[in-house]
Amino acid sequence: MQHPDGLPTPRRYYALFVLALGTMLAVLDGAIANVALPTIARELHSDPATSVWVVNAYQMAVMISLLPLASLAERVGFRKVYLGGLTLFTIASLLCATSNSMSMLTVARVFQGFGASGLMSVNIAVIRMIFPARLLGRGVSINASVVAISTAIGPTLASGILSIASWHWLFAINVPLGVLAVGLGLRTMPNNELHDRPYDYTSAVLNALTFGLAILAVDGLGHADGRNWVIAEAAGSLVIGVFFVRRQLSQTAPLLPVDLLRIPMFAMAIGTSVCAFVAQMLAFVSLPFYLQDALGRSQVETGLLMTPWPLTIVFVAPLSSVLSDRIPAGVLGGIGLFAFAGGLFALAGLPAHPGAFDICWRMAVCGFGYGLFQTPNNRAILSSAPRARSGGASGMLGMARLTGQTFGAALVALIFGLIPAHGTTITLLVGAAFSATAALVSLGRLANRSVAMT
């Protein structure tokens, strides 16, 4: 049974719990794997270059399958794709937990990435099905809070588990939680109106090649791989990407939703999101190196010093949700992103020997700005798309996040390679520039809105 304006209570809260639990598992898994990588490499007798594929395999799988799964969900249902992804993620977590070689773990991480992609591809779209239109902002803010809390506790949770158990338990903990979420989701997750158009398998392959080669090229650029390989991968991605986009222009419900990008408000919100995620990743990747290598802080201290950022988002997201009912997303986004840029600029100007307070208040400013921007922008992305294209809108939101994070991480590696002595300062300043640019794009939505109303 379909519910055109949200689920009735208490089913709404059970479905929200399933959604939040799946999101938490996917976010935590990324943070936990990053923290545990040195330990995993040492115990499986692997070199650092090979062990990095524990992270890269997961990211690659998510990137190449996100849009195809979002498109599939519009045809077979958000419920099937989400619960199918959650089931695969749970099974893959068990395989990760029982892995005894780096190759086995890497393959398991590929399947785990495909499962996580099923969750991420329809996450926001399911929120639109769960909540009535008048409460959509609240649902988006809850999702943002779940992501922020998971991000905040990820490094600490990983350190705690590793202090009392082997790294296998980092993945094993997902299994009972995944089983619980699947069982409850089968009874509570909603259905959606389906497309009857055939699935475009050719576009799915072109999508995988385009984004897969792009990730390899960006990763190779950031890690100073052979120049010829980087050029070949970038050229392959560009050529295939041209054919991919041209094919999408002829589709009525394309896998890459170029039709949604023709909606000015949607396109500007997506562009703002990409820039913001680039800025976020520039800071998230570079700051731990600064805190540990330059200031001599421990891994646990680093996690605690960075906690004010996501913790502030937890409190700001609900406020942003309330304000988004009264203030246009362009205004809130612009104010938030300028504050975010100010926080990054302040972090770049830290004194030579900063105390904990010097670091924490700057982190909190970044969290405040990002939290103020995130909820209304995500809501604008979702609400500016037709309800029947919620899957495509959700997929594009996830793609904006992954694209921004991928290029942000590669920029950190590139800057650190070119200017190692001042790498963190430069990355933070570049991040501030991206955030300020995103703020201007966000405010530009006001002019577009005025033109649309005349």
C-alpha cells in the first residue's frame, strides 16, 4: 500500500529507525575502516599501498553503483533496493569479519560497498515517503543528525574496540544490527509509485566506466602514480562520459538525471553541495595529520578535538530545519557556508602552539556553518524534484557527496605532495575558498527564484 503523504504513526517511527540504523552502519563503517587500516595491514602482513584498497574498493563500489541503483529503485521500489542493500551489507560485513587475507577482505569490501550504495541511493527518497510534506524538513534534519553523530563517534568507537578486541569485531558488530534492521524494515518500510519503463543496462555500464575511471585518475593524480596511466584513465573517463551524457539526453527517465539538472533550483543546490563536500573533505583529511604530526596529539585526542564539528551539527540541524520553514534555503545556505568558510580560515590561522580551546571553538564554527547549510539544501534538492523522480534526486544527492569527497581527498594528497611544509594550512585555505564559492552559488538561488516568480 502506498502512502502519498507520509506514513501513519507509529509505523513512521519504526521505518525511521530502520533508515537511521542503516545510515549509521554505512557511515560508521567508512570511519572505522579508515582508523583501523594500519592495524589491519600489520596483522594481514600487507604493505600500505595494498592495504589502502580496503578503503578504495568500498568507495569505488559505491561510486559506480549509486546512480544505477537509484534508477532501479524508481522501477522496482525504494523498499526493495534499500532492504536488498542492507541485506548485502550485513552479509558482506560477516565476510569481512571472517577474512584471513587482504585479498579476501578487499573482495568483501567491494560487496559491502555495493550494499552501502543500496542504502545511500534511496536514503533521502525514503524520507520523502516516510514523512508528510509539512514535516519533510524535520526528516532531513534527523538524517543529518544521524550522519553527524555517526561521524563523531566513529573514530572513538574504533579505538575502543581495537583496545579490547581484534579488528574483525569492527565488522562483526554490523551483523546483529543489520539483521535487526532488515527484520523490522520488512514490516515497516513504505512502497512508492513505480516506473514501467525498461531499465537501461547500457547506461549502467557506461556510468560504471565513466566514474570508475575518473576515480582511478583522481586517485592516481593525488598519489603521484605514473603520468601516462593518469592521462589514459582521465581520457577514457572523458570520452566514455560524453557518450554516457549524450545517451541520457535522449531518455525520458535517464539513469543520470540530466532532466532534473534542467531545473535551476535543483542544479544550483547540487552544485552548492559538491563545493561544500570538497571543503569538508579537505579539512577532514588534512586536520588529523596536523594534530598528530605537527602538534603530537594522540589518535584518541585527535578524535576528541575534532568532535565539536559534528557535535555542533547535531544541535544546529534541528534549528536549521525550523528556520527553513520561514527562510529560503538560499539565504540559510549562504549564511551557513560563509560561516563554514570563516571557521576553516580561522583553523588555517591557528597559533604555533594552540590549546584545546583554540582548536575546539574553530571546529564548532565549522560545524555551525555546515549544519546551518546542510538541512535546507538537502530539502531543496528533494522538494525541487518531482515526487516520481525522488529516486533520481536521492541518487544525485549521494553522487554530489561522493564526488566532492573524492576530489577533496585527492586535492589534499596533491597539495601535501607539492607543499609538504604548509600542506594543512593551504588545504584549509582552499577549503575556505570552496565554501565561500558555494555560499555565493547558494545566494544566487534568490535571484533565480525572483526571475521564476516574475
